[in-house]
Amino acid sequence: MARHPNKHIREAIRYAEQHGWTLRISRGHAFGRLYCPHPCLCQIGVHSTPRNPEGHARWLRREIDKCPKPIGGAAAAGGAEDRESDEQDQQEEEQP
């Protein structure tokens, strides 16, 4: 992980990475972008020098939490097993 100059934003980036997000460092004005590993294709821009670093860090965490993917458990690791078992349960309920 690249080291952001602000400790609050570093902690928010670490939070994102713990939830499976990937940081890609930019070469321009922005520090980088966080990408969600799930099919929802969420992405969040990380500012290099935000006006309010603590507020930007809180906003990053809120955006990570708002992602439609489930956080934690097997779902964070792909969740294919859960989806398959849910589909089997639905099929069993539909059969008379």
C-alpha cells in the first residue's frame, strides 16, 4: 500500500483493503482510486490534499459501507457457495 500523507485517510484506505477493495495509485492530481472486487463495479476517488482530511476519510468509509455487496463472511470471498445454496433452496420451495 502506498503511504498517503494523512493518517486519517491512510486508516480509511486500510479499512477499504480489509474489505477487499484495491487501491490504484494515480500519477495526476488525485492520490488514487479504490475499486470494489465485486460485480457492482463501485469505485471511489481518494484525494491527495482534501480541504478536510478527517471528513474525506469519513466519506470514504461511508462510501465503502454503502457498496451493495455484502461485507464479511463467505460473501466477501466471492459468495458463490451462498448463491448456489440460495438457488437450490428456491427451487425446492417452488416444487410441489
